[in-house]
Amino acid sequence: MAKQDQENRSIDEIENQRSRGISREFWGFVRENKKYWLLPLVFTLLLLGSLIVFAGSSAAPFIYTLF
């Protein structure tokens, strides 16, 4: 019976890990490995990526006035 409970727990843990979002997964990695220097890098990449996406949209004239 104990083996059955252990298998059920491991299955539940796997399902919980699958349902975690990429941001929570990344935060867990950063926190566990103490790689806090990655946060500004990822933030900058996301900012540049969103700028590229919005540059091709109707918001482009408003973005270009910022520079």
C-alpha cells in the first residue's frame, strides 16, 4: 500500500510541474541556482522583443516619438 501512495505522489508531483508556467519555472531556476544576474538580461530581452512587435503595428508612430 505504501508503494501505491508513493507512486501516486510522484505522479501528482509530475503533473504539478507540468502545469507550472514558464515564468514560475524560470523564477524557480533563478532562485535555486542563485543566478539573479539573469533577471535584468531577460527583462531587457522581453522589452526589446515587445518593441519589435509593436513597431510593426499601428502603435509604431507612438513608439517612434519616444526616441
